[in-house]
Amino acid sequence: MLLWAAETLTLAFLLFGVWLRQRAKTQYLLFAGGFALNTIGCFLVMLRGQIPNFASIQVGNTVALLGFACWLSGLLKSSGKKIEGWVAIPALLWIAFMFVPPVRDSMAYRIVLYHTAAGLGYLMLASVLLSYKGKLSATRKILAGMLAFQALCGGLTGYVVIQHNMATGNVVPLTTITAVYGALFFVTVITLSAMLYIEETEKRLHLLATTDELTGVRNRRGLTEEFERLAKRSVVSGNSVALILFDIDHFKKINDRYGHQSGDIALTRFSRMAETIIAETGMFVRMGGEEFALLLETALPERAIMVAETIRLHLARTPLDDGKQTIPMTVSVGIATDNTGTPDLNTLMTIADRALYAAKKAGRNRTVFFNGENNVVIAANDRDEDPMDNNANRQVAALTRITAIANR
């Protein structure tokens, strides 16, 4: 127990030092608190016979088990989840049974109870690790498995204690056994935790590298990575990859008239609005300046047109209120889709950019779709245009009708 206490105390100090350097990462403080409580609990238990039994047994084990509450809270915090009261279940289980005289007065039952509560804590830690929303890494799975194995070892320990006590009337000494598997477990878990920390750090750095700092949406690098993933998937699914370019109309005038701060608010607001509309069906990207892109996989071109028109119309109908004045905003849109089965980002970017230029040339606040032969100006529902009575190619008149109906 002295060795275990020394190890946990060292980790508590190390994690506390990490938290001092990264105050925003409160999970490190929670992890440090968990190891500190575990250390204090171990010291209290070791002082049995030198301090009152209540302080050594009841309080000491309660404090040690409260460490699980801190560790669980740290894991929940690092996963972006809400910390709830159930994290204290292991400690509460111990406290509840301390009010049962047969358990409280028997060392064998106390050992079984502690290992049961600790085993439950380890299983809860494993469950939180596996409830991660993203793709589970091998390190995360192995760490969860080790925690579950530790819970199993605790259960076996309790079983051995009960069986030996029933046969001999004495509590079996398990100091060496528990010390060996406890030390091996400690080293393994710390190693795996360090590997998991490195993996999570790399993920955060990668996310920072692929995210636009101002708006919070992905940047060009994120677009490239997502396109490669969609291109591979589209080959299997047979769907098309659609690239939609957006350019906020007269953005320089917004900056000059209302100020750069209002311009930044406009960019951020447009990004959030677009992400809300597309939900998780595509990736919205800031290409730079006032130009954005939307990448999505679709079975029919109509869907890309509908999404683009929904975003365009919503922006045109909801002027920006920056707290000082109301700023009208519109956006021009160019759409390109790939039907070849071998999507190429540069090709789609060139086609969509030409369609975007055609939208601006057509008077801005328009959507233009390249149908494989021509740039087609989609009839604007907010202008009361007849789908058959603009410069749209009559071969895609059906598409423009669908778009007009969808946006009413």
C-alpha cells in the first residue's frame, strides 16, 4: 500500500503541474484530485491501529473510493459530457454498507465490499471510455479492457477471501498477490493512458490545423481530406460528389460601411446558419475571405440545388443584426457535381468557380448549376420567376421546378 500510495501521489503532483500550465483543461485537475484522494485514503488505511478505526477504515476507504468520482468526472469532461451524480456510486456503496453492522464489523466482508465498489468503479471507467462518440482507437479499447480485467481481479480477490474465511475462520493474507497484480495494472494503465493522451493531443492538433480560426468551420485542408474520403465512398455507393461554392455579395462594402468587426460577425453568422441547415449531411468550409464551400455526397443533382437554394434564400430573408444596425446580406452560388465515378477536386473546383462567376454575372444572389454542358441559372423563387422563363437551359427545367416548389 505504501508503494501504491507513493505512485498515486507522484501522479497527482504531475497532473496538477500539467493543469497549472493548462488551466482551461480542468480534467487534469480532476484526474490529479482522484489520485490525491486515493493516496490520502491509502495512508489512512495504513495508519490502522495508530488512529481510530473509524478514521482508518470507514473514512480511509471512503476517501480512496471518492477517487473514482474524480477520475470519472475527468473522463466525462475530456469527452465533452456533463458530469453527473452517478460518478460517486462506488463511494456511496461503501458508505451505505457501513451502516450494516455485520459488514462493518467483519474484515472479510469489508475487503469484499471494497473490492466490489472498486470493481464497479473500474467498470464505470471502462464504460465511459467505450462511450466515446468518435472512432474507438485500439489504445482506448485495450485500456477499457484492462480496467475491466482489474474489476475481475477484484471480484476474484473477494471470492477467495470469503471462501477461505468460511473454511478457516480467518482472513487470507493477500498482500503479495494484490501488490503484484496491482503494480502490473498500475504500470500498464499509466502507459496506455499516456498513449491515449498522445492520440487525443494529435487529434486536437489535427482539428486545429483543419479548422478556420474565425468561423469554426473547416478550412481548405479539411475540404481536401473530406473530399478524398467522399471520393472513395462514392466509387462504392455509385453516388455523386457535389461541390457548392458560396461568395457573399459585396462583402467589401459591408466591411467599409459597417466595419471589419461587423464583417467578421457576418462571416461567422453565415457559417453557423449554413451548418445548421446541412446538419451532418455535408461539410461546410471557409475557403478564405468571404468565399465558402459545401461538400456533400448525393444520389441526385436536385438535392445539391435544393440545399444551395435553401441556404441562399435563408440568408437573403434574415438580415444580420450585429447589435448596432441591420445589415442585409446575400450570397451567390455555383454548383458542380461529378458523375464520372472518379471525382477530381481540382476539376470540380474549376467548374463550380465558373458557375459562381456566372451567378454574379446574372445579377448576384443567384444559384448557377453546371449540368454537364452549360451553366444553368436556377429560377429564383424569391423573384417570382417562371422556371421556363429565364436563361436556364430547358433540358433542366424539371430541376428548377423542383427547386421552386421545395423553397415555397
